[in-house]
Amino acid sequence: MGKQHDEPHKMREQDTYGDDWDRAGLKELLAGGHDRLYKGKSKFQDIQVISARDIRLYLNEQLQFSSLDERIYHEAFVHVPFALGKATQSVLVLGGGDGLALREILKYSSVKEVDLVDIDGKVVELAKQVPVLAELNEQAFFDKRVTAHIEDAKLFIEKNKKVYDVMIIDFPDPTNELLASLYAKELFEKFYSCLSDDGILVCQSNALDATPTVFWSIGLTLEQAGFHTKQYHTIIPSFGDWGFQMAAKSEITLQFQTINAPYRTLPKELSTLFAFTPVYEKHKENAIVNSESDLRLHDIFRQENV
């Protein structure tokens, strides 16, 4: 239901407008070419009628993406680390079998090879063969620079001998003990060995508004594994205020270059993504180190999702 105001004449106009979630969703709807059936004003308010259809992927009945706003997530995931201006030729994607992060990575001509590792070959197959999905990921899996590995990420990392300039960690949320082990200190230490000395790792880190302690715990665990970290977030209407951990072997300086790829959802000043309100900051004190001998991230996830 829309927001209603019984006494609009007593309110400032900006008080009656939508919040950041509403604005982000509306902006992406209009940018995505959906039909605006009406735009106008009454004596009380601005009115728009929009017809929108989306593509959604569900795994185990959990929404993975909506085509209405997935670009907000994937552009933040990929273009923010690339905008640091590091030389990037090799990229590793863990998860991301839908090919949407891959789509953004392949926009960079400097990238010479991408290894994508996903445990579920069926998801990758659908991303290649279902026409609407292949159109959405812009036929990413057919790019000659891409090698898809259908296997467990832990096993891939165990035997991997390469080093990568960028690592994109797109694991599922830590809803159970097995998934929590993907965010363990021991695995993060192996990631450290796979990253080039000047490389950047980015890990999806859950919704700040729903699971803030999980978010900060992933960052603290990366630090305990030897990384320097920076945190950022962006509003994705389908999911909330979503967080990312950026990690590197040395201190990260947030000096961004012009993004050398097409995008449409990122703010003009990327540094604004790295600002957090005190409401979010206070949860840092509750962060834990998630390790194989003391897996607790899934318990915290459940507690915060009550």
C-alpha cells in the first residue's frame, strides 16, 4: 500500500515523498525501459503509473535476484573494486552461476581470463540456455575469456595454483552451518594465497538492515585472515541495504578512477557508498571471528532474522 497522509497541507512536500528504497527502485524501473502509463500531478501529490515485468531466480524458494534491480547489486559488486584503478587481467568468481557478475566483469577489455566456480551446473546451464537469462547476462558464458568450473569452491581453492587480480565472492547467505563454513577464517586464509599482491577481493556480506552483526563479522574474519578491509553498501529494493566487504593484502586507499565501463546505478561519488550511520556502526562491537572450530555465523544470522 502507498503512504497516505490525512493532512498534506500541514507537511513539507519532501516529507511526503518515498524513502531511499522507493527512489532506487523507481529510478531503475524507468532506466530499464518499463512502460510508464501515466505521469502527472494532482493538487496533493505526484502520480506515476508504471507497468513492470521482471525475471526472478529462486533457489530453494529463496529469491536470488529480480531483473528489476539486480544491476544495483552487480554494478556495486564489480565496478567499485575495478574503479580503484588496479591492473586487472585475471578474475576469479566464486558463486555467481547466473552470469550477472560475469556480465559486468567482461565489460573491461583489460580482463584476459575469468574463472567462474559454481557448485550447481544446472544453474550455469540455465544461465546459458534459457533465452531470457542469457539475454540478461549478455551471453557471458560464451565469452572466450571465461572458463566455468562446476565444482565445490572449497575444493577448487584447495588445488588452485593461480593468483588473481580480482576475486568476487558471491556465496549464499550463511543460513546453516555448511554455508557458514564458506565464511570461515581458514577459507579466507586460502583466498589470501590466491590473490595477487596488489589484488582486490570483494565478498557479498548480507543485508545491513537485517543482519548487521553478520556483516561486521565477515569483515572481522577477513581481517583475522590477514586482510586489510573496507566496507561499503547500497540499497537494493528487493533485498534491503546490502553490504560488501572489500579486502586486500595492504591498506586500501579509496582513490577512485573513472569507471571505464557502461553502468547506470552507481552514485557519482563512489565514496558515499562507504559511509555508515551510527545505527549500523554500533553493531561492530558484537562482531565475531567465524572459524572452522567455532562456526557461529549461521546462529547469528538466524537470531538477527527472527
